[in-house]
Amino acid sequence: MLAQIPTASLLNPARFRGVPQHADVTRPHSQTSCSDCRLRGSCLPGRISERPLEAFAAAVFAHRRLKHGQALFRAGEVFDSVYVVRSGFVKSVVLLEDGREQVTGLHMPGEMLGMDGLASGRHVSDAVALDDTEICVVPYERLETLSQQAREVQRHLHRMFSNEIVREQRMMLLLGSMNAEERISAFLLNLSERLTAGRYSPSQFVLRMTREEIGSLLGMKLETVSRTFSKFHKAGLIEVDGKQVRIVKSSGLRGILGR
């Protein structure tokens, strides 16, 4: 079993290389605690008892605020924490050998990120805020120790890791077997499902990713993404006004996948 990390060590920002000294950081419970957080059901078991809940809340090192375009961590940095998106959106990006950026993931409120560093002890991708974002920073050693002490936390942690694996498998399916219309349909329906899980509107949202970033994520050219969005708009499946998107006929989008 991993040893408990001393409280003084937890409260020392210099210990966390993923949290630069200039970052906008607030201490735990400075505003909203885990017990009354609206996203509690996403990152904690629904029926967690009071003692493990208090222990998890104590494990949260800080709430970190990111501005649009600011990195949460960079590839090559030491892995020592996992992160839960409290508000806003974060993209995962890998830098290719030719200098291009490949978007590999989109993280939404209530979702965990940073697990890419588990295998090697260093992050293999960048995590960049797509708008003003607030993050809960959870030291991984404390989280692992807590999961060993509270079985419901352990099961929920495994479930969150499993969700990330399933998400990656779905992305591979998108890239390997679907045409442009099917990829955009699946992308929009996936966003809707995940927004619903975070207690947001499933049909009306602001698309934080640019068309170019969506193309990078889905393996499509910018022109193809824009053309497909326009086609869906004309067909009455969605309404698009800049980054504002409203799904008008989710059944129509599912029908495209059903073909």
C-alpha cells in the first residue's frame, strides 16, 4: 500500500510540476465543496457514504482556473495528479513529428483527464483549455490510497477509467469505418449524451471546438466538416449560428448512423 502523503506536502504548490507557480489556483473548499457540487454524481459514486466523501474532498489539492488557450499540463511533464473538469472544456493534443497538432480528445464537466501519464510516469499529450475552465486537482497517490480504503471509490475510479477506454474505442470506430456524415452525426450525439450526464441541455450548446479542431479529432478536412454542418443545417437536422448549435432532430442524426 502506498504511504499517506503528509498534509504539508499536499499544501506545497512547488511539489506539483503540473501546477506552475503563475497558475491561478485556489485552495480546496474555497467556494464549493464536493458535498454540494452539482457534478458530484459524475466523479463520485452516487451512494458514497459520508466518510469516504470527506476523504475524497480532502484529497483535492486545489481548484485551478485556466483561461482560454492555457495549458493544464504539457507532454513530457511528470505525472503526479489526475484532474476533474469542474466547468469549461479541455482538449487533448499530441504534437506530430511534422509539427502539426493532432486533437485526440475532448473533456467536459464531470470528466477526468490526465491518465495518459499512468504508464510511463509522464504525460504524453498536452491538455489545453477551450474556454475559461475550472479544474479540480487530485494527487494520484492520495486518490489511490483512498480507493484502497473505500471500496465504493475504487469501483467508481475503475468505472471512470473504463469510460475513457470505451471513448477511445468509439473514436477508433469513427475513424475506421464511418463516412463524413456518420462521423459528424456520431460526434454531435456523443456530445449530447455527455452534456446530459453533466446536467446540461442535450440539444442546445456552444461548440467550443473550432471546425478545424473537430476535423483533427475526427480525421476530416476542415472543408468537409464545414460542408457537412451546412448540409445538416439545410436538412433541418441542426441549427447552426457560429458556435451555437441546436440539435433539432436527434432521430435524424441517429438515422444517418443506422444506414
